[in-house]
Amino acid sequence: MTTLVHGTPDTLTRDALTVLQPGFVGTTPPDWLLRRVGEGLSAVGLFGRNIAGPEQLAALTARLRAEREDVLVAIDEEGGDVTRLEVRTGSSFPGNLALGVVDDPGLTRAVAHELGRRLAACGVDLNWAPSADVNSNPDNPVIGVRSFGADPALAARHTVAYIEGMQAAGVAACTKHFPGHGDTNVDSHLATPRIDVDLDTLHARELVPFRAAIAADTKSVMSAHILLPALDPDRPATLSPRILTGLLRRELGYEGLIVTDGMEMQAISAVYGIERGSVLALAAGADAICVGGGLADEETVLRLRDALVAAVRTGELPEERLADAAARVRALASWTRAHRARGAGSEPGAAVQEGTAPGTGTGIGLEAARRALRVTPGAQPYAPPAAGAYVASFTPVANIAVGDETPWGVGAELERLLPGTRTGSYGPEAAAEDVLRAAGERRVVAVVRDAHRHAWMREALDGLLAARPDTVVVEMGLNQAPPRGALHIATYGAARVCGIAAAEVVAGV
């Protein structure tokens, strides 16, 4: 049974609350959360479950700040495949890989600024983005299109552009996942990834975007739950003093806030437990403990608070280290509060009008998605379907960071552009015959996501193309497989605007 600290929080207890970034359930702050904010909890993390729309989100953040004006409100809003603001519709902005394909830092800066403006308008002031990971492993199951690309220099210049755009809107960027999650073939939500490369490779590849981010004054950095034996053979980066203090603080000279990735992820919780993991992370050099993607209740907050207090009292966690971490959280809160006072954001309604809200066809997000498209024609001249199409979406198991609640594909837009269009979704048991039977005489549009990683997807596509060479292929993932079909469209991400841009090409508009 947890031993609670009662009464008015003392300095130690307040500092322990200050370093936590928990989540909660619901679209209004529960009473327990408001009480803890009043006692010293300095940050709250938002997820898709907390958001119904911009006006509701603005009201939620205003209620939190009525309890404490300087509370940090954080969100995991990368744009592209990982969206919380538009979890029910899909994002108005393409993700990192699409921006990297265009390779126009000015465009990346403009997209990040507009996204940041929307966040600021809703009262969000800390964004757990961008992903600065160099996606050197195309089989990476968790990064993929969330990365700007496989080239370190490209990833660095777009990381900088993203930080500049986001922070100019008054929202603190959180560059992740230090020291680089791109060369993994394991999802740290499920287990501990291991990167077996030498120090020279790490410095020449993984660390390049993080050096650039530090020079660009990123306000926070998120650690990765990955094991890098060349740096620390025993502990993942989030729990490693060698990596967080030795490398990030001393060698790279970073002085801002260090935030952990979600402590409930299996790479930490299954090995160390979230209480011990949180103590080890603070001792290693982290300043803020992110928890709440899966654990979002008062008991979790109290358990972590008490674990940190107990660790200080037993000497396992130096009191000075906890105080330093809390001071860094408060310093970032002061920065964001100053930007709110200057009115860096705008009204929530205006934020929707200037983007690519559902039902509109305007905005920087759609412009970027159109520029990112790569279209490869087949052997014969392409003619759009004359009387509707059949959209077959081959749906892999969802990346946990992305979630399975966000719609993706081209079906909804093609139904609007090509009356008579029908849609179907297919999983690993699907066969080409199933699609052909449902399609009838309609032109097949096969929508895939990282087909190079899924044999079942490639096999179904083989059967479709053999039977119907006029099939259109839309790849909404990394686009590692050779182009095929009467038309092959690579979107480099599955955001809603990527689907709109692809559907326009399919329909010939």
C-alpha cells in the first residue's frame, strides 16, 4: 500500500510533483488533477482522448490555468501520422518524411509555425515534437515516416526549421528521441531496442540532428528508451547518467529541459517498473517524467511522487538533483508564460480557418502534401476512372505511437471526387480474390502502408496487378518497394492531406 504525504506539500514534495507530466481521461480536467495542480503539479500531458475540438481544448487549458497560471500543457502533436488535435479526422499537415522529401526548410518552418499557432490558440505550450531521428533502418517499426529521412544533414536542417517555426509561435519544441531511435527494429513501447553501432557512427549519424537542435535553442529534448552499448552497455538512454549527463549535458552542452519518453512503455515498465524507472531517470539527469499515455489516474501520480520523495530521503536520489530538475521545469514554464502574455497564438476558430480543416481544400498543409507526392506512371497512359473506383486499403497493425483511431487513406476523398466509388479495408488474411470480388467492374485503387515490411500486403498486391494491370497503387508509408501499377503514387505519410493530394491525382483533378 502506498504511503502518502499528507498536509500542505513541503518543498521536497512540491518538487516531486513539479517534475511529473501525467495524463488523464476525459475532455475536462478531473477534480483530482486540479487538486494536484494546486499542490505543485507543474505539467499535464494531453492525448487524443482529451480532445473533441479547438474550442473544447481551449476551455480545458483555461480551466487548468485557472488553478495555476504557469502550468505547462504538453501534447504529442507531430503532425502527419501522429496527431492528437485531429485524431478523429486525420491531420491537416503532412508529417516529417513528406517535408523531408520536399526538402524546403522554409516550408517545414511554415508548417511548424502554423501547427504551433493552432496549439498556442488552444492553450497548449509544450509540444513533444519534432522527431529528429535519422531513419537509417527502413524496417524500423516505430519511427518510419515520423523521421525527416535517412540522411543526417537533411534531418538536421529540417529539425532546426521545425524548432524555429514551432517556437516562434510560442510553443516549446521537444526534440526526440535522444540519442536517436532511427536504427531500431524493435518498438520501445513493446520491448527494449538495441543499437549496436560504434561511437563514430553515432556521432556521424544519430547525433547530427540533436547537435543542430541544441544550437537552434530547442527548449526541451526527449530521451529514448533504447540501449546503446557503445555509450552504456547496461542501461537504456533514459536511465543512463553517461548518456543524459555525460553526453547530452557535458559533451553536447545542452542546458534546457530533458523529458523522458513515456515511462509506462514496456522498455522501462516491464524491466524496472515505473517508480524505480522514474527515480533512475531523475538520477541520470532527466528533469521531467512523462507518464499518462496508458496510465492516467491519480494513484499513478501519487505513487511516482512518493517514490521520488522516498528516494531523496534514502539518499538514492540527491535532493539537489531533484531541485535542479524542478527548477528547469519552472524555467520552461516561465518562457511559455511570457510568450502567452505576448499573444503568440490566436483565437481557436481562426486557427481552424487558416489550416486545412475537414471539408476545406486550402492551407499550407495541403500545399506541402501536394509538393511531397511522387507519381510514377505505368507503361500505358493513365486515364482516371470514368465511373467510380474501388478503394482497397491494406491496413497493417497500427504503430502504437500513431494509434488505430485516426482514419487514413484516400477512400473518403475519392468518394467525393468520383461518385460511385466504394471502399473496403483488408488485413493480413486478405487475398486478391476478395478485393476483385468486391470491386466488380470498378477500377481498383490499392492503398498500402509500408508494403516493403509486410509480405501479406505484397502478395495481395501481386495478385491484384496480375489480374488487373490497371490497378492504381498508393503507398502511404516509406515507399521502399519499386513502383508498380497503372499509376504509382507515393505520399510519404498517411495524414488526411496526403490522402487528399493522392485522391486528386487518381481522379485527375
